[in-house]
Amino acid sequence: MTEKFNANLLKALESAQDAVENCRQAMVDANDESCRAMYSAIKRDCEKHIQMLKSEIDLHKDQDKWDH
């Protein structure tokens, strides 16, 4: 069962990392400051989620619940 939980953590981590990259590019492509501000806020949120996910992965590893 932990394998599925770990796979979900990795999927969520990859998605958040992709979102950060997409927001970085969107900030470059944006045509006004309000769009850039929105993408910047989303990027910051995703970066927080990345840290949360990495912490959870570390916790799983410390508890010997990580098999990836």
C-alpha cells in the first residue's frame, strides 16, 4: 500500500515542479503586470507545496515507508 502513496507523492511533486516552470515562462510571456503578479503568486504557492512534498517524502524515508 505504501508504494501507491509514494507514487502519489512523486506525481504531486512532479506536477508542482512543472507548474513552477510553467509559471516562470508565463511570467515572461505575460502582457501586463496583473498577469505577472498572478503567476508569481501561483509559483510561490507551488514552491511551498514542493517543500511540503519533499518533507513528506523525507518522513516516509525516515519511517522506512519509502520503496522508490
